[in-house]
Amino acid sequence: MLEDPTYAAAPFDHAQADIILRSSDNIDFRVFKLFLSLVSPFFETLFNIPQPADENVDQEVKDGLAVISVAEDRKTLDALLRFCYPCTLADDPNLEVLKDAKDVLEAARKYSLDVIEKKARQAIVNPKILEVEPLRCFVIAHRGRLREETLLAARYTLTQPLIPSWFQEIDLLSATDLLSLLTYHKKCGDAVYALRRDLSWITSRYGSSQACSWLSDRNSQYSCGCSKPNPSRHKLFDLSHPQWWDDFMVETFAALRDKPCKETVQASAEKTVQNVKGRNCRVCAPQVTEGMRDFLDLFTRKIEEAVSQIELELDFE
């Protein structure tokens, strides 16, 4: 059972307000019709409807002001109204929580608040949220028929495993749409994995074995003490590679099939650099950080190129 309505905090408790909006959880917001009418055709029309003269008509009045009940809860209504008010009276709300952005988006559409809808759309694809909850962003964006935001969120889902674990809003995703997303993910993984079959993208970038000196002791006064693969599955030019290079390539490409994104390569490269440094090889240890950093730039670019060629087949109607 709901308690008696109470007034919201400032600035929605102004004594000179001319209407009350009551949230679904019984909080009364004393607001000015003018502010809401200027940003919303919905409210402009609503407030221009003549009020009935008949006192018997069921129109609740509180402290001399008409009360309009809305479906939004206090948090959503507060955020919505803060966007409507001048910045000198109310700061814009923080929409860094995904549910808040979702609720404000739905309310903004309902009340024809185009400017606020744009802000909510931007919040849904805020990198801070996308990096942590890409699947939820994808579902919310697609449910809202936001094409560009949906496609961007789909790219971010590649940082997650191919088969996702449970997440909020998963029930809002149809089996068809989930299949489309998983198919997109798998195709991206296959496209990136194909880079392993032809290493010409590496040799064409470096041009000669001289540029890959960090993978051999050819130009060093010392001999590399690292073990060598026999045979090498990722041989470049005529270099005799250390085993850790083959291990890096094998492990990285295996991981990329599940998470075809730059973050996968970055994590694998960092692990390899630490392992190589820990062996104290007088040839590899001093060169591996700079060498892998340069190779990482090339690798991540090729991943982006491969993934950008894959289309997400999804219905936005």
C-alpha cells in the first residue's frame, strides 16, 4: 500500500509552481507548465486542454494545483524534469547507470522530448557503459530501434565470450535476434582467425627480416637462449624464431575465435612480454617490449579491418 504523497526535493517543490506531476511511487513534483511546454509538444497540448468547470468531475487538486499522475517512478521523472528545466535551476542528471538511461529514453519518447531522447541515446553508448555491459546496451538499443547504437553495441559484444552468460534484459531479446548476434560474433571470429593462414600482412608491413630483428639474434652480439620451434608454424622470412613467438601466435588466435577484438590481442601481448622478460634472455628480453608494441599496432588494425567487413543481419523494423 502506497503512503500518502509527499513533495519532491528542490527544485521541484517551488511555491510558485502551477501544476503537480505525481510519480508512480507517490512523489509529487511541483513544476512549471512553461518549462515543460517549451520542450514537449505532448505537454504543451496537455496543458492547453480546457479544464472542466464542473466541480463533480474527478480531477484531484492539491494545494490549489491540479495533479496529473504519470507512469514513471520518482527517479525517472526527476531525471526527465531536470533535462526540461533551465540549467540555472537544475543540473542535468547523470545517466551512467544503464537502467536510468533506458527508462529516460522510453519516457522521452512517450512525451515527445526529442532533445532528451538524444541525450539518452548518447548515454546508452557511453564507452563507460559499453565496455562493462555491451550485451545489455545491445538489447536496449535494439529494443528502442536505435540502429547506429545497436551496431556499435554489437561491436563491443565481441569483447565477451561467444556464448554469453545470463544478463539483465536477456528476456527482451528474441531467439531470432540472439541467433543473429551469435552468428555475427562467430563470423567475426572466423574472419580474424583467417589472418593466421596467410601471414603476408606481417611480412608486407616489415618488408625484410632486418625489420624483425627483435625476433632473432641475427643483429645481436649475444646468442638467443630461448628454445626454438621445430618446425615453426608462424615463420617470417628466413628467421629462426624463438618458441615464445609461436606460442604467442597460437594462443592469441585461439582466444580470438572466442573474443575477436583488440583487447584479446593486447592481453595476450602483455602476458607474452612479461613471460619473455622473466626468462632474462639477453637477446629477447631487451627488445620484446618495443617489438611487441609495434606488432600490436599492426595486429589490432588488421582485426578492425576484418571485423568491419562483417555485417550484422538484424531487423530494425
